[in-house]
Amino acid sequence: MNQWTREARYRPLSDLAPEVYQLMKEEVRTSPWRFSFHIQPPTGLLNDPNGFVYHNGTYHLFYQWFPLGPVHGLKYWYHMTSKDLVHWFDEGAALIPNDDPDSHGAYSGSGFIKNDQVHIMYTGNKRDAEWNRHTSQIVGHLRSDGRIEKHLPPAIPTVPDGYTEHFRDPKVFQHQDVWYCIIGAQRTDLTGCAVIYQSEDAEQWTLIGELQTDYPRFGYMWECPDYFELEGQGVLLFSPQGIEPKGDHFQNIFQSGYFIGKPLTLPDLTFQHEDFVELDFGFDFYAPQTTLAADGRRILVGWMGLPDITYPSDRYNWAHGLTLPRELTLENQHLRQRPVRELTALRKETLYADEFVLEHSFSPAHAETFELELSHLQLLSDTLTFKIRVSDQEETVLRYEAQTRRFTFDRTHSGAEIPATDYGTTRSVTLVEPLHALRLFVDRSSVEVFLNDGEAVASARIFPKSTSQDIILAGEATGHLAIYTL
Ligand code: FRU
């Protein structure tokens, strides 16, 4: 990617003639592996979900966007809206990094509702002439013309003592009528943590301090923190960087996970919590963010990608997508993640729907983009194998071993090009419950698998040929199987 000089990465979209941008969009639109039902960038690179919020019948979801290519450069916020979390409307770029404090990127942040208006708080990223980073936190609101109006100067203009300029991704929440925001940070001793501010009006912010956890030395930076309460417990999500692999855990370049504990009693900053748990055991998941749905459900969306990894779609000038939205519940001190129930609206044709008795191996259908739902599963053999996106040369394999309750996602042969092979081509999880249910969402270049009604989830990008469409089940089992095209 030598053409991506510093200058090229920080070139604004407005430098491009509209017809040139149109041409780029057209090239991307017709390129291989474009998603059919996931949020993806019109051109260039998508990363973190941002500003996820529900207001007056509409969900607003923004994402980090570099328009000009599949690299991390000058970041904008791209805006999508939806009535149902399934069908998304393209609202275009909403936050433009064209002011001094965000001259090198409108970095991640969150949404909140104040005065009956969608507000956001995000990180302004600026580089000076020596290329030193200057970080600030900026509040803004969404105008009726679809653009974010920034409330400048920044609400939090500098980084407090004790932290480096890696200080970003404010997530705003309300607690007993007080506004708080939690920010991902790096201490000057290069360890990661989260810092909390409070405010009466969500415009003037006062530092209250660092969240006190039982993990004072856990990686070198915590990105994208999110705090919320669920069923009477406090949940802290964050994306720590610099965690070493351990058994089946922490296999990706960077991690995302959570602590569950006693609800915070802010402004007391002590958080009593259990161990860190990864949110997703797949290959491509990072920087998730949550919001509250109209009916009180806690909904999570993640970035189906990771920093510093090359993907085959890069050469077509686009990269990444967002995961499907998931509903979170808490059961036995463990977060369960289910695809939002609205997603059944995606189903088109039923390819298979029946009780089945699997005696050896069978191929219930062929499809490129589909949902597969297996329930009431009773295993009669030691292993059960699902192969999807199969052709002579390609297969994506999901394998369950009853004895160990280990479930493995294997993308070794998912296509001619496999991303991030340095980090291995299989991921595994050991389930608590024996496998009894499985739900798979397969798009042109992704797989999301939900096990045991939300006990474990894996997200993965795969880059098979569009003609690799066989679905094969192997083992001995009974259950109910349904397959729908999406
Ligand atoms: C996470 C992240 C955030 C930052 C943003 C920049 O992927 O590094 O910490 O705000 O991406 O695009």
C-alpha cells in the first residue's frame, strides 16, 4: 500500500471532484465480497460503530469512515438510520473533520438524547507540525439537515495529567440525573485504563478520576469503553490492546470484552467485578458499542474487523462492515448475546424446514447468503460438523466435540486468501451447556454463529468464491433444522 503516504491518508473527501468520487463508489459497489445485509462503507474503510442511539422511532448508527481507501486515515462519521435495526438507510457523511481540534480525524464517540435532540460526544484528533498527537473531546448535535454541528471549543480541550494523548472514545450515560462519560486511556506508564468525567448539562465536564478495577495492569491501552446496567448489575465493555494469548483466549491482535460487577455508585469510582470475558470468540470483532432500544433492550453492534490487518477486499478499495445487532441479557453472571429478534424480517425463501435425523452426512441446501437455525439438537455421535460455503477447493468448517464441549471455527480453507494467518486460522470455545442450538448468519464475506441461544458468539470474515455454496452437515444427530435465504 505504498501509495498511502501520510499526505494521501489525510486528504479530505472534498478534494475529490464529485464525478471521481462517484466513479470510486461505482467500482466498490460492483466489487467482489460486498455484503448483502450488513452495514458496509460506500468506499474506503469502516471501523468502529459510533453514536448509536434511539430517538423518536429511529435508530441512529454512525461509523468511523475513511472515504478514500482501505486504510486508517482522516476519519469521518458516516450516518445510517433504521426503524427496525434490520433495514438501514444511508444518510451520508454527518461529521466532517474540518476544524482545528479534529483536523486529523473525528474519532470515536457516542450518542445521547438531550433537549429532544440527538447529541454526540467524540474525540478530536489533531497532529501538530511535528506530528505530535493532540486529543480533545467535543460535543455536538445532529441538525435537521443531517450534519453534526460541533459545539466548539472542545468540551474537554486537553488530556489530564497522568495520561498520554491516547485518550479517546467518550461514552456518555446518565445516572441519577447526572451526566457521565467514560473515556479510554493510557497512563503515562503505558498501561490502559478508563477515566470518568461528570457534568450537569453534558457541555461542561469535570474530571472525577480513574475507574478503579481489579485489573490495574491489563494491556497498554483501553479503547472504546462502555458502561451500562443490566438486570441490576454493572457491565463495563472495553477493547484492551496488548493482551497476550492464553489457551483459546485472546487469539486476535486486539481484544474486546467485559467485566460484570456491582453497579457503580458514582461518583465513587470503585468497580467490584468478576474476571474479564471476551465477547466474541471469532476472528473479526472489535470496538463494540451498545444502546438502549425503544423497549428497553440493550443492543450491541461491533466492528467486524480489526486494526492493522489486511483483508482481500482492500484491493477493491473498501474494507470491513459492522456486525448484526445483538440483544444482551445477563444470565448466571454471563452476558448472553442473541441476534436481535427483528432479524427474522431478513428471511426470504425457506430452503429447508424440518425435523431431521442425521445418520452420516447430508446436504440440505445450497446458498451464498443464508440463515441456518438448528434447535432441539440431540447428538448421537462424538462430533458434529457443519460445512458452509463449500466447493471443490473451499470450505468453512464449524466442528463440535461432545466430550470436551469444544466448538471450533476453522477458516483454513475458506477461500484463496485468508486474513491474518499469523494469528492462526482456527478459533475455539468450550461451552458450558452441551450444544443444543445454533444459529448461523452467512453473508457474502462473513459468518456470525450464535451457539446455545446466545451462550457464545463468533464473528468471522471469509472470502470464498461466490459459487462456493454447498452446505453439508456430518455426524449423527436429531433436531430441527431451518435454512432461509437472506
Ligand atoms: C478503535 C479506534 C478508536 C479510535 C478510532 C479511530 O478501533 O482506534 O480508539 O477512536 O478507532 O478511528
